[in-house]
Amino acid sequence: MPAVEAWLLGGPADGRITSIEVDENGFLPQLLILPQSGAYLGIREHPSPPAQYRYVRCDGEDDPPTFQYDGPLPHDE
């Protein structure tokens, strides 16, 4: 799938440019769900479950396309 570079504002990906896949008609999604996971050193034996973060496309911001952080998703979504 082709991709374009988009700017992410706020949240864990603040200030980053990343590739976002476009649909079959060449359009970007209105909503991104970005998973983030990692292993942590400490008293736990297992890494924490991945966290998912929501970014919403900003209207009128097309050069480059911009997505604004909208918060974490609850673990059950």
C-alpha cells in the first residue's frame, strides 16, 4: 500500500514525521491507532501489555498532513 509522510502532534509521538498508509483511492485515514510496547526492567517478570494511542486528522492541515493526539485507548477497545 502506498504511504505519505504525516506529522504527529502531542502524545508519545509528538513532533515526529511518520509514514501513513493511504487507502485504495489514495486518501489518508481520519483516525490513527498507534500501538506502543516495550519490555521494562524491574520487579515484573513480563512486559506490560501494549498501549494504543489515538491520533485524529486535523482539518485543513495538508502540507504535510497533520494528526493531533487524542489520548490513549482503553485496554478493552
